[in-house]
Amino acid sequence: MSAFEIDERLERDGMLVTTLGLCQLRVHNDRRWPWLVLIPQRGGISEVFDLTPLDQAMLTFETNMVALALKKATGATKINVGALGNIVRQLHVHVIARSEGDANWPGPVWGFGSAEPWDESGRKAFAARIVENL
């Protein structure tokens, strides 16, 4: 297995919140939705089944933990979880809070409009709320 290096697009598009047991937790830089990204710190991994069974269990645990923290922090109607990887192949899991009336509700977040970047203070405040709820 190769050493872990974060894909430059994942690094550019998200601010590091914290490191969990397996994953980096990052805030995606689009304030239209409360959007987190989990990135397993394993090199050369593009699919969940590429992980060891123990890492698969850890990814499931961390995804559920982050989803619950996001739900508590936002009061969202629905938490969407997805690992697509069609453009950025490095395994990463999106955890997105959706609420009735948000941008493009109930449609998907991908391909809708243009990203609205967080300002630094807003992103840090959101990250702090997530950490408080972990």
C-alpha cells in the first residue's frame, strides 16, 4: 500500500476540521449546504472494498459519528451520505445536511449552480459546531 497523500482537489476544496481514527474530516468550501468530507488516510484507495475489513468498519463508524454530529449541529431534515469518486478517484465520503427550502431541495447538490465559498470566520464557526457535537 502506498503512503497517504491527499488529492490536491480535496485539499483545495476543504478546510481540515480534525483527524479522526481513520479519516481526515474537512468542511467543503460551499456554504450553500453544511457539507463535510471524510477522507480515509490510506494511500492508493479508491473504493470502500479496497480498505481492510477493520478500516471498512472504522469508516462506517466515523461516517455515522460525523452524520450524527452534523444532524445535531444543523437540525437538518435529511443527512445525505455518498462516495462517488467519478472525478476525484481518491476515496472520500460526502456527508451533507439538507433541509426543505435549501438550494435545490430536494434535488442533488452536485451540478447545481455555483459554489458560494465560506468566509474564514463562518467556516471556522461551523467547524467548531461540528467538533462540539462529535
